[in-house]
Amino acid sequence: MGWLVRVFPEDVSGPAIADPADLARGIRWAAERAEVIVVPIVAYTDHSSLHNAVTDALEQGVIVVAATGDLGR
């Protein structure tokens, strides 16, 4: 394809379920460096900092792809 791709393997959280504040920090970091952000872990608690980080990234034209989960149900 000839695409120029750089991968930033930033780990802002250890477990598969992340703290929303950690995710927000990672999204803000990535939004300054990337055109596409993939968030392969889930946060089961809601937090305004996470909403704001995603909104800011989208407003910058960054594509955000996020995982979803069902707590194993």
C-alpha cells in the first residue's frame, strides 16, 4: 500500500481494565502525535476527563477507536 505508519506502543495502564484518568492521559499524549488512536482496553467507570480527552482528540481530527466490554457476560 505504501502507507507511512508509525506505531507508538504507549502503555498507560497495566491491567485489561483501566483507570479513566490513565486512559485520558494516554489519549491526550497520543492526540499530539498520531492521526489514529487505538484504545484496546476498557474503563468500566465513567469520568469527565476521559470524555474530554476523547472530545479534544476528535476535535483535532484524530480518529479514536476504542474497545468495549461486557464484564464477561
